[in-house]
Amino acid sequence: MKTKLVTPNPEPKNNRKGGQIELLGSLIDNQKVQNEINRVIYNAIKEQTEKSKKELKAYTDNAIDEIKKYIPLNDGEASKLKQAISSRAAVTTKTWIKKNFNDPEYGGNEFFSKKYGHIVRTFYSMTKKHFDAIKYTAILHSDFEEALGYANSLNYFSLPQRTKRITENQLKTLNEWEKRHHKKLTVIKD
């Protein structure tokens, strides 16, 4: 004779469903707690990420500013500065000639060229000295706008006395022009 083993059921059928519902309720409560923990972790990570982004940006901006302190003018900036200095030197040369001879065309192109060379070299020298650069192209990129403003402000009154004088070479060129044009020869005043 075979006996059939039956597993005893300690709880009645109706009570088992109640336990499953409690278990399900407990699982839902645990999920709520886990969701809250996940939200706290997420907010902490988000807050730390934002803080790190701000710190990295501040560090990067500072590093870029430091690097800019050592970057010289780019070719376009150097060209614009050169044009400004050359233009101001040409205007200043005409002013100097007019102030000394009452005629901006006095001395002709050769004399203008000699005096212009003298003045433009002085303007380059003044600009380099003002920006503590060994050559004008070594002026810092970060100083470009200021350098351009400085160059555009150069004029007759910016010239040192030694540049306002006539050099012997300029006098020779001027006297040759004066002879050809039957003008009284200019002499250097001491």
C-alpha cells in the first residue's frame, strides 16, 4: 500500500494570502526607501559634479589668463600695429616739416623719407620701451588693444628732442634739394 505524503500547511489558505499581501507591502516600502536613498545619492553626485565643473572652469580660466600673459602678438595684430605706427610717423613727419619750414612738402621726397625713417624708428623704439618688449612683435597679445591705442596717440609732441633735430645726413639731403630748387641753405642751429 502506498502512502501519500502531504505537506502540512500550518496556515489556512486565507491566511497565506494575507501574508503575501504583507510581503508585497513590505517590498513596496523597501522600494520607497531604496528610491529615497537613490535620490539622496543622485543629488549628492549632481551637487559634487556641479561644484567640480565650477572649480575646473575657474582653474582653466585662470590657467588661460596666465598663458595669455606670455603669448606675443599674432601676425594680424603685429601688422595692424605696424600700420598704426607707420601712419602716425608719416603724419608726424609732415607736421615736423611744416612746423620747421612752413611747408609740408619742403625738402621733397628724399628729405621726407630720411626724416620719416628717423621718426618711425623713434616711434617703434618708444612703443617697445613702453611695453617692455625687445621688438614690437614681442609685445604681448593681451596688450594689443593698449599698444594700438598707444601707437595711434603718437604725434609731434611725443617726439624726444633728439628726434626733432636735423641729423647731418638729413641736412645733406635737404641742402641738395635746396640747391636744386634755389632755396636758402638750411644750417644746423646749436
